[in-house]
Amino acid sequence: MMRLRVPLGIMMIWGIMALLGLALPLTPNAVDLTHILVGPGQDQWLGYDELGRPIADRLIIGAKISFLVSISVVALGLLLGGILGLLSGYLGGMVDQIFVRIVDIMLAFPGLLLAIALAGALGPGIENVVFALVIVGWVGYARLTRGQVLALKHADHVIAAQAIGATPWRIMWQHLLPLVTAPLIIEASFGIAGAIIAEAGLSFLGLGVQPPEASWGSMIRDGTRYMLVAPHLVIIPGLTLMAVVLAANLLGDWLRDWLDVKEPQHTR
């Protein structure tokens, strides 16, 4: 449990920052020309950016953005991919063949590049970022669900349910879905880290949150122009992003070890 405390604490702080971004009367876009590029100090413990805006306020707003995007992307991707993978794995036949071909086509494109292309085609904005990341991210959940269902649908309890006349929907909902939940939870924990990085990357490229709204990615992008005179503009959001992503991955590792999930064999 000792190795769990630090990453869990970081994730709790991240969640609290997101809630504070929704509740506190912050001023992340308040320009003050007298504080341009002022470093951390007693007046503002994280300093100010190139327009004299408080970095602490913008960091909290960035936490809110990353939290909302990552949770939305993971939840929607998990729902879509889980349903499609469950149907494909259990029904088999032509449905499964079509599903496999679609997944193979999606996997032929690098995930982040596809997200960049979709976000660029749809236009900048947080809603389009979520949509693009869901289109890219559902494939992993679907493949995992399908593989688990293929390994489980010939289990004794499933065959017994079929023998007594249970409908396919009842079998999938009551006998298969509970058994694939643990691997999906682990995949989702890693998906949160991936969604945070992807949102920051798209915002860094100008395809995510638009100025003057704050995002960790856009904060890093804007700060790179002042690295020599004000390195805190990059270091603070960069370290925050690294800490949250690392904590999410460590929690995913812990969940995988705790649930002791093993990969299914002969998935195709």
C-alpha cells in the first residue's frame, strides 16, 4: 500500500484542482502588465506568464480541462468499444468478420496522428477534441472486450445458460460482461493517462482549447518562447502534466497486479 499512496495522492490533488476550477472565482485571464514574466514569489506562489496572468489560476483551469476531457474520452470510448466488442465476440460470424476488418483499418493509422487529422478537420475546440479522441480510443476497449468474450463464451456457466434457454442479451449482460469488467477497468486507468497526454498535445498544436482559455498543453506552448528568461512558464505545467500522467500509469499497474488479470489465449 505504500507505493499506492503517492500516485493516489497526486490523482486526488488533480481531482480537487478540477473541482476548484469549477467552484472558485478564479481570474486566469486577468491581464496585469506590471507582472509580466514575474517568477514565483510571495505575491503569487507560481508566478505570472507573458501577459501577467497568474499561473496558479491557469494551472487549476488546465486541470479542470484535462479532467473533463480524460473522463469524457475514457467513459465514451469504454461504452462504445465495450458494446461493440461484446457483440462481436459473442455473435461471431459475419458480424465478427466485419468488426475485425474495421478494427484492422483503424489500427493501420497511428492513433495520435489520426486524432490530429480529425481535430484539424473538425476545427479547434474542446468538444471536437473529445470526439476525435473517442473515435481513436474506442478500438482498444473493443479489442480487449472481444478477446475476453472469445475466451469466455465457451465456459461452462455460459453453455449452461444457453442450455436452459437464456437469451443472448441476458447471457452477454449477466454472464459475460461482469467477467470482462476488471480488464476494462485496468485499460481505462491507462486510458486516462493517454487522454491527458493527447489533450495536452492537441492543445500544444493549437487544435484543443483556444485562447484565452488555459490548458496545460497551451501553457507549455506559450512558455517555450520565454524559456531563457522565464523557465517557470514551461517547468510548472510540464512537471504537473508529468506527475499526473505518471500517477495514472502507476495506479493502472497497481490495479493490474491487484486484480491479477491475465491475457486471454487464442483471441482470433
